[in-house]
Amino acid sequence: MHRKKGQSILEYVIVLSAIVAAIVVAASSVIQPGVNKALSSVMDSVGTSANKIACLQ
């Protein structure tokens, strides 16, 4: 049985896509808490600065 080269390349692309998708899903669950904490910190800093500016007026 002779297989075409295009089929084997497509199979590698599908397997590689599945691996990348699994890594992205796993990484997002690990990274998400850190990102949320950083965004919360930035929002608190912006709110504090806005309050200080409002008090000066």
C-alpha cells in the first residue's frame, strides 16, 4: 500500500495542533490566577490615583 506524502503531513499537523491546544488549555489554567491578580492590582492603583486627583479638585 502506497501512502501519499500529503496525508502524512496532514496527520502530523493534526497531531501537533492537538498537542498545542492541550498545552494552551493547561497553561491558561495555570497563568489565569496570576493575570487576574496583576489586573486587580493595576485597577486598584488606577482607582487610588483617580481618588487622589479627585480630592485635589
